[in-house]
Amino acid sequence: MANAMDEPIIGNNDWFPSCKAAHKLWRCLESMRDLEEALEFVSDAKNTTKKKRKLKIAITPLHTLVVCIEDLLNDIENNPETKERLQPDDVEQIRVIRSEFDQVLPHNHQSTVTILRNKLSSHIDKKLHPAQAQELGVEINQHEFGRWLHICLNLVLDLTKLNIYSWFCNPPSEEYVTFMYNEPFIVTMKVDGERLIALAALNIATSSPKNAIPQMVSKLVTSSQWMFSRNQPRITLLKEDEKVTWNTFSSNLNFHKKELINE
């Protein structure tokens, strides 16, 4: 899946979103890429104060990930083009998940993660008194940060499983378009202006653009283990599920609750 920091080279092998749901999934990936960079050196900080300051900076891409997931959930629930690719039960599960997501990780304008991002992380609020900043700083707890992160990772993995994403890549020449609407089938069409006039090729992909998501999640899981004490629940590794249901977030809801992390 395309990386925003790569050079836009013609003829590369990047996949780009070709629908709103895919674009919003790509935004989730970009925020996770930023998180990976932000967390790379946090665990190596020499003392608690330095770790908290680095986590403070990482609140911004974490908040971005939360917002991107909420935007994707909203698209799945309310965008007719996305909804029509799902069964009614899947859409109903999305409604439930949105409520559960807000329950275990509140993210409105009055929530802790949003206040930290707006007042202390993305910039220092001009009205913020140092004493108030210290009070906010108490909320930057490595266990809580880890809980927020793993909630997001669980949910974005589940949403990646849905068959609602479509992609395009650079075609062989300007006379063609190449896209993947229904994975793993790659279709190349000859075009005349805006008209599709002939099927030029049909290929089967050996991997999915969506594979970038679990790969990045695995990196973040590994780099965040230090945030948890020995007995605190968290994701420790990834394994392929049994495909009984795509929704593991709802069944893991108690696993993500704050009171368990803080025990």
C-alpha cells in the first residue's frame, strides 16, 4: 500500500485506494507508520520523565489513528457504496462496535486522549498554565497509552478483514487502467478517454495491499510490550484467526477495559 513518504515514481508497484473505505484504511496505516517512528526510541529513554515526554509526542499520531478508525467505522455504517458490499448483520455489528470503541476508548472533545493531543502534544496550548500542564502530564501513563494503542490495533485488524476495499495501481501505459475491486483479481482494461473499451488482462494477486496493515500492527505490538506489567492484558503476538467471525473486537471487549490494565 502506498507510503506517503515514497517518491511518486511512475511504474512502481504501489497500490492506491480507489474507494472511500480503502482511502480511510490507508489513513489508518499512515498514522500507524507515524506511531512506529514516534515509539522507536521511547523504550530506550534513560528515565521516567524522558519516557513520558516522548510518549507525550506520540499522543498525536495515536489520536490520529483513533480518529481515522472512527472515520472508517462511520463510512462502513453510513456510506451506501460501502454498505452494499456487506451483509446486514455486518453493518449491525459495526454499529455495536462504534459504541464499544467509544466505551473502552472515549475520543470526543472532552476525552483524555483528545485533550492531551490538543493541549499538550500537537502543540502547547497558549492558555495552558504550567501547573495545569503538570496535571495533564499525570494522565500520560505508559500502561494507559499501551491500552489505547492495543484497542486500536485489535479494531483495525478486524476492519481489514472486510471485503469493502478496492485499489488501483499504475497501468502499463496511459492506454490502460489497472484495478482490484474484488481481491485477489487484478483487472487491466483498455480505455478510450473515459470509456472502458476492452479487457486487456486478468491476473490473480499473490498478496493483498491490506497485508501492510497486519505487518505494521505486528511491529507496533512488539515495540509496545514494555508499556505493560507482567500480568497486564495486552496483545503479545498475531496469529491467523479461524475465520468463524471477522469481529473479534466485541468478544475481547472486557480484555481492553481500563480497570484490568490498572490492576
